[in-house]
Amino acid sequence: DRIALRRPEQLGPLDLELHLGTRAIALDVEGRTLAMADGHRFAFDGCVVATGASPRRLPNQPDAWAGLHELRTLDDAHALRVDLHDHGPRRVVVIGAGFIGAEVAATARLLGHTVTVLEALPAPLVRGLGVEMGNAIGAIHTGHGVDLRCGVGVSGFVGDGRIDGVVLSDGHSLAADVVVVGVGVSPATAWLADSGLTLGNGIVCDENLRAAPRVYAAGDVACWPWEGGDELVRIEHWTNANEHGALAATNLLAELDGGTPTPFRTTPFVWSDQYDRRIQVVGRISGDHDIEVVHGSVDDAAFVTLYGSGGRLQGVLGVNLPKRLMPYRKLLMQGEVTWDAALAKARELESA
């Protein structure tokens, strides 16, 4: 119950007509109709598409093997929980060292399981954090006894209805009782192929999250021009979905009433709890950015790192120093921040 975004008693007063347990299978933008898998067809004046994303699968990944998990839904989480809690010590292999893989690895290790993490890239979280900071997060895991293997691919699985192991790209096999595949997600747009919407890395929207007249998109499925420019972005964070939903609904109602839409502007914010460490990222950071550690110590796994490019602060990574991170979030939310201004803020905070 604690993870419910809205409780039933909160939904009741909204006078919603809910259709649960069925899938949308086709959207006709021009005809203003939505077809459902259970045969229902709805006419609409306005529509918000928020179908999220689906886990990516590996080549030759079996369907429905016991002990082989993806992690996206509540049912997925319950199934993994059973495997980690009800059978004593297990050999757990996690494929992918992004946030999902890293959090699963930390949880399994804290439960006393033997954990191996396989990552095809040179370091955990390397696309977002870069190699140096990715290795810093990796060191937290190895310090807790995780066998972290980077630059390693997976070519297959061993078992017969139940997972027994993983075949690595070099031909070696790794025994496993539980395997979690966490190699990212793809926006759920296949059902929209004939809708009339523009599809790319998700549903392509304008800066108001408008995908077509009186049709909007929100959350993991939506991509839009960052800060009104030419770069289309799609962000998979919880906070982004929350902000998207509110603005997409507001802008749809404004369009229906002949009003003026509001462009979407955000300062992305994501966090991840791993062991006793809280990892937080504010802004949009990349492994290509210049970095500087301005507070704490990487060796102590408690630090704040600035990320910048083009003379601007682009974002900030914090590990177990939330009070040091939050002033930079406020700074970024105020608008463009120069690199020099960010360093000046760091000196100010250090001297306070």
C-alpha cells in the first residue's frame, strides 16, 4: 500500500471511469477513437498517452523460465522477492549495471546472497556518469562483496524451464539460481504504428508535450525538444513522469478551452538507494562532460561532483551528501548557471 501513487479513496471523488486489466491496441488520431483489447472503442475529444516503456530483452532470452526475471511491474517485484527470500542463500547474477541492476545487486547482497553483476560497458552507469564516476559507484559494490565484471557480454542462458546459469560472450558459463536482466527499456509505442502520430525515440511531441491536435504524451513514452531547442530527449525518471502528467493534462484542457499552452521546462532529479548510500543526480549529466569533485571524498563514497560543458553547469552528482547537493538543485532550477558561478557556490558552501 505504501507505494500506491493514489489510494482508491482518493480516486473516488474524481468521478473517473476506470477500465483496468485491459490494453489499448490502436489509436486513430484523425478519427478520434481508441480501441481496446477487450473490444471496447472510445471516442475522445482529447487524449493523453502515458503507456510508459517495456524492458529490453537479450538475444536468446527464454520466456517464462523460473528464476529468470525482469523488473518493471509490481508483479515482477513480487516474483523476484519470492526468489530472494524463500529459498535460502542463492547465486544471483544481475545483467546490466544501470540503476535497476545496481539496486537489485545491493538488495540481494544485503540479504546475504552471492551476487555477480555483468556489464557490457566499461563501468556501471557509464552513459550517465562517465567512466570515472561510474567506477566510483562500482567501488561501493565491490566493497560490499559484489563480483562486478565490466566489459562482459551475455550470449545465452543455461537451463530447462528453470535458470541454471548464464553463458558469457567469451564462451564461459556462470552458474546462477536467480538472474535479473536489467538492460534498459524501450518506449511502448508499437501499438501506435498506424495512429498518425510521429514516432521515434518515443512519441515525438512539441515543447508543450503536444503530439497532435488534442493529443498529448507524458512520461517514459514521450520525447520532446529540450528547452525548446532541436535536441529531442526522453527521460525515464519518476519525477519527470509526475511533472509530465500534470502539464500534459493542463495543456490538453487549455487547448480544449481555447487557451494558451505552457512549455515544459524541468530540472531532472533522480535518486537511488544502494546499501547505506543515497545517490542523487540533478540536471542532465553525461559521460562526455567535464567533471570536478567539489565536496567530500570519492574514497569515502561521500562526495559531490559537478558536471559541465560549454562554460555551463549541466548537472550534479551527489553520493551521501544530500545537504551539499540541494543548493545546486536550487541553483539549476533558477536557470542557466555558468561553470564559474557553480565553482563559486562550491567555495561558498565549503567555507560556510
